[in-house]
Amino acid sequence: MSDVIPCGIIFPMDKATLLGLLVGFGGILLGNLLEGGHMSSLMQLTAFIIVLAGTVGAVMVSSSEKDLKSGLQLAKKAFQKEESDAKKRIREIVDCSRIAKKESLLALEPRIGRIEDALLKNILRNVVDGVETETIRDIFETQIHTEEEELLAGAKIWTDAGGFAPTIGIIGAVLGLIHVMGNLTDTSKLGGGIAVAFVATVYGVSSANLLFLPLGNKLKRRVQSLSREKQMVLEGGLLIASGVNPVVLEQKLYAFLDSEQR
């Protein structure tokens, strides 16, 4: 479902994700300093453990093992520059269309083995075998929809984490306050103790709104974009089967691309 990148291979980074994280978390830290706060006041290991472990545990309970694996594999895509092979796919489909129009659908059979796109390869096999276009559409639309649902379920673990983290942060704050209330005799430490207690809330709210929720939303858009490209490939295969003119076919497929890709 998602490509595994071997260790040591450098992939193009998505500047928007990195800059967004830098601006978001950097702004909070800068604001804290401008208010006279200290970095050390926000560095609390106990609060960090409570929020991280609590959020991870809640996500694990609410998701299946398959969704967790899918979500972790998808996460790296949010930090990769989005690169589409849509134009390459269109060229390949148009070439196949020209062969089918010039000769016949059966003339595509020797070419199918050289096609890189697995989806297009399977669609054209069905086309060459004479399977009805409606049947081909039903088969592959179901496949595309199923794959999209699986990937969206993986992306959802991050939005789920964004929902759980603030609540876990509040739990951490309450636990800290319980500890403070148990030591009321030492009034000199009350202010510092309360400040530490609320760091957990800061961790929970900031991680949810600056990391988990944005990450989940970006991954959803990536999955939807991938599904749109697969739908384009399916439409191209069906147009070849229908004998549409290659020029018209190319125009129809380009309609699937966004303005930047066009």
C-alpha cells in the first residue's frame, strides 16, 4: 500500500510540513520567552511520558494492528515532497490507445508485460480478454475504494491521537495538582508545583493541534490524491476499450489533474 524507503536513501522533503512544525512550535517557545518564561520550565519528563504514553495507548486501543502499521508507514509521506506520476501514466495510456486504434485491442497484448503501472496492467489484461467495460469498472472501482478506505483508516490514527492528546494532558495536570495538594505544608513550592502540573496540558494541546491533527489531515489529502490518479487510470483503460480517439482520451485524462500538474 505504501512504498517502504530503505535506510540510507534520501528522499525529497516537503518544506511545508517542516516549516509548519518549525513555525508552530517555535512560535510557542518564542512567546514563552517573551513573557519572561524559561525553556527549562517547559521541559518536564514526567508530563511528557504521561501525554505520550497515554495518547499512544488510547490510539492502540481504538485501532486495529493493521491500521497502526498502515498509519506509521503513511507518516513518512507527510514529510516527503508529493511527486505524482500522473503525466507518465497518461502518456502510457495514450500510447496504448494509439496502438489499439491503429491496429486492434489484441495488439496491446505484447505491450502489457512492459507496462510499469500494476493497475493499468491489470485493467488492460481484462480489456484484451474481452471483459465487458461495466464489469471492469465494477471490479476496479471496488478495488480502488477498498484500498482508499484502508489507507484512510491508517491516516485516521493521527487524527485520533489529536483527539486524545489534550484530554490526556488534562489528566496529567490533574495528577500534578493532586501531588501539589498533598504537599500544602510547604507553601514555597506551591507555585512551581502548579506550573509543572499545567505543562502536561501544554504538551497535550500543542501536540494535538500542531502535530497530530495537521499530520492526519495532510495524509488524508495524499490518500485522496492517490485514489484520484487510480480513478484516472481506470477511466483511461475503459476509454481504450471503448475505442475513443487518442486525442480526446488525452484531454479527458488531463481533466483529472490539478492546475499545477496541467
